[in-house]
Amino acid sequence: MSVVIQPAQRARGDRFVRRHVGFAAWAFALIFGLIGVAANPAHAEVVPLPDDDPFYVPPSGYESLPNGTVLRDRTINAQYLLPFLSTDVLSELGGSAEKFFPWFEQLKNLKINAYQVLYKSLDSHDRPTAQVATVLVPQGPWIGSGPRPLISYQVAQDSTTTRAAPSYTLRAGLLSAGALANPTFEVSLSLPALAYGYAIVYPDYEGPHAQFIAGPQAGHGVLDGVRAVLNYAPAGLAYNTPVGLWGYSGGGHATGWAAYLKESYAPELNVKGAAVGASAASDLVQMYYNNNGKFVAGSLLVTAIAGLDRAFPEAGIYEYLNPAGKQLIDSAQDETLIEGILKRPVLAPLEMFTKEPWVPVPESKVGKYVFGINTLAGKRAPRTVPILNYHDEFDELVPVKADNDLALQYCREGVPVEVMRTFTPIPLIGLVHIAGEAEGALPALNYLANRFKGLPARNDCPYSAIWASPLPLPYKAFITQ
């Protein structure tokens, strides 16, 4: 249970209702997912890779169109893991269940329309690019007040391959060439939002060239993906649709960048809040030092550097590497994070792969350039977007100190920041990071739900708080100022 010390305690009844409504949403998603296992599987569609799919190729002349313009669209069967867990099958189950339980409005939300749109956006150098967003919209009528809300959910693509793009993994599922990609599994944490009646958009924010950890590219891709969905008539969303941004880890990186760029890049969007979990973008320098020479460095850092080299060729990353370093980056040109771990489980410090082995990478000219551009620390706060900053105290991959520092910076600049810290001491690489995502999912969804309801965002800046787990785990006090 989350425990927070603040001047006015939140009503216990409100907490009880929010928590149990959230668990009910998860329960329905799980129950009907299991029913799908028993259902007759739909015919498995042969899904071409994005690099082989003409849908991803923009039409000539698109460069001059407004950002967020829909260039191409299609209706799809969005698949979660296996063919019998898909929007088509679950929609049929939802229709059948609705006949038996007509009084239960949430059953209508099992029936989902799934679309994909190719839309115009900008890369990190403000050059035109085209990328794909997948949107899921419940067929049942929105029964809340105002327009149906939209959540832009940024999965952790964390890759240098378009096989990890959610537009592909959401169609191809577990039996795909992207089976070892984070989005294949991570999408499940967002699905309870459909039970709330919200629409969800999943943007391919790394762009058509899989530019991992490129901040401006990711922020543009998220915001233009929202624009595209709001411009797409079949989705049935209003121009003033309340929007929530949500992502964890690599997805938190993209979400943080979208929140930062919203005011200047997409001021017309009605963004109510952003749930940013364990964001690598908070401080890439801290991220580097936390992982350099460790178990995951051969995948996490090498893949990130390969992505930054693609996004910022002017930085001279490739020329900065020695022959062994060039070979290392060459080996990471078409892989997911999980594949990189399997390929390079152990790696020496990256300084051993540069022409200046005595200079730490973040302190080199190249490092200062690319880390400076893609780090949120030190940049102005997103003054128009309330932030939920959530992280696990024991996260072994993404250092919690970076998020603590960024929360304090935003507090000083007057941005409402709600801070939640989980406490999960699991002494194995990657497990705490994963546990933190699972623990933070329902609180993150409820945070956005409260913003959609018009409730004021809690601000942890003016006082001390206990940042604690949403599960009954031990907690630890942390002084915010």
C-alpha cells in the first residue's frame, strides 16, 4: 500500500476505490485473456517485417505536410502473444459475454477496434520522417464525462531493429521475428486501460531507422502519434481529447521527452499528465556510469551507442572507436536488447574500445555532445504537464538517483511532481528493474485516471514524503528537499 505524508491526507475511501477498481480492471483483462486460450484460435496472419512492408513507406511529397498528418491507414487484428489472444478473438468473446451480463458496461470494452496509421513526424534534427502508430479503441460507448481519453503508451523498444517496433510485435505476437523484444511482453501492462474505456496508442517512436535513445526523435514521435490518432476519423476521438503519456525505462525516456517538448512542439494537445517510470533520459551520464563494465553493458550501452550513432552521425561516434569498438558497434546493428544480452553477456568497460582509453566516455568530446543532447537533466521543466515520477530504490539498471535529481529540478521550477518509490530488494540483474515496472503499472494508470477526472495532481515538492511500494513491501523514507 502506498503511504504518503502530506499536509492533507487523501481520503482512505478514495484510495480503496481506486485500488480495487484498478485490480478489477486487471482481473477482467486476465480472466477474458484466459478464456481466449480455450477459444478457437484465429487464423494466424503472416505479418511481413516492417522493412519489407510497403505500408511503412511514405508517399512522395509527404515532407511538406503538417506534423501528425495521417499518410496511410489500415485496420488490423492486434495480437497479444498468440493468435487466440487478439482483438478479433476477444471482441467476439466480449460480444458473447455481453449477452449474458448486459448490465456490466465494462464488458463492452473487451470489443476493440484496432488500427494503424503511418504519420509524418520529425527526427532529432527536425528533418521529416514517417512512422507508424497502433491505436486500440473500445467499441463500447464512453460512459465517462467529456470525450473518451487517450493514453499514449511508450513501450521500451530498446533496440536497433524495427523488429522491436510495437506496430510489428502487436500484429505478429510471440511467434514473430520480434519475439525477444520488450514490446512483445510489455504491452500487457497497458491493457487494463482498455477496461477503463480509454483508447491507447502505441507509437513507433524510434522511427523507421530504430534510433534507440535519441531523445528529440522519441518526443516528436510520441506527440505526432497523438496528433495522428486525433486526426484519424475511424478512431472516433475528439480534437480536445484528454491525453495521458505513460512509459517505463526506455518508454519512460520517450515519455519524459514528450512531456518536455509538449509546450513548444504540440501546445494544442490536451495533455493532462505524464507517468514517467525509471527514465533513462533523466541523466544519461549517470546511466552510463551505473552500467559500464557490468553484465548488461554489452547490450544496453552498446545498443544505445549504436542508436545514437545513427541519430547523430555528425558526432563522430564511429570514428571515436578503435577497431575493436567498431566491430562491437557493427555487431549491434540489428538486434533487440534481449538478443544483445544473449550475444554479449559480459563486456569490459567501453573505454577499452575507444581511441582514448584513458578518457571516460561521458567526458570525451563525443560523449558530451550526444549525452548532452539526449539528457533531460538541466533542461527546462515541462511546465504544462504534471508528472508522476516512479522508480524502485534498488533498480540495478537505471539509477534511481537520476530520477530523484530530476524530480528536485522540476520541483524548483514549479512543476507538480508526484513521486513514488518502490522497495524491491531482489539481488539479480534486471529483476528489480522489471519488478518496479510491474509494481508501478496500476498506480501509473490510476494517476492518469485522476488527471482525466480533473482531480488536481498531488505535489510532493513542498514537503517530505514516504515514497513507498503499491504492494505490501517494506518502505523507506526519503526527504525530497
